Amino acid sequence: MIQINNKENCCGCRACTEICFYHAINMEIDEEGFYYPKVDSTKCIDCGLCDSVCPIMNGGLKKLDKNFPEGYVCWAKDKILRFNSASGGIFGVLATLVINNNGVVYGAAFDEKMKLRVVKASNIEELQPILKSKYLQCNQK
């Protein structure tokens, strides 16, 4: 059974809630407005699936090997795209490449009630609402 004793040990990804066949885990809002898993012990059968999918429990925060570069820096050459995006616009560049090759991308956008949702973009027009950073957790339910 997944146990989150320290909020820093949860990224709010909802993997545990999605994997639970018994609907024993729900995401509840804390006093700061962030979602964290809460286990209903009357429904949990201790199968361990929630622990197995948790990126934090499975090394998601381990330090990188010192021989591995810590990161790369890049930005969009298109000034308009860069201005209408976040983090240098690289998501927009990559998403445009995917869409132009008949793919789809997913990202966070506000709906008509200003709730943050994950939405699909299969053309450049649908891509626009998901370009900027939101710094919020999406709630799909």
C-alpha cells in the first residue's frame, strides 16, 4: 500500500490511482490546493501495484551519474513561438514536428471553467492553448 508521509515524495502523477483495480486510492486536495493520494484501507488488498508504478519510489529522484551530462540548453529560433511559449519554446518546436508528421501531442490547457485539463492537439491551432507553462496539477476527473 502506497504511503506518502512527506509531500516531497509525491509528484502528483496519479499513476497509483490509475493502476489500482480496486479503486482504493483517490487523489485528495491538501490545504495548499495540491493533489495527493489517499488510500482507503478497506478496499486495498496490498497487491503492491501502486508501489511498482510510482516514479518516486522507483528511483525517479536519484542523482544522475557524474559521467552523464546534467542537461541541455535549447530554444526556438522562431521569436514568435518563443514569445508565445515557455522554457524557450522547445516544446512548441517538437510538438509542431510531431503534428507535421501526422502525429498528435498532449498537454495541459484550461477549459471553459478555468480547470486545467490534459487535451489533445492534432493540428497547429489546437496546439496554441498548451504552449505556456501552467504550474498546476491537472485534474481529469
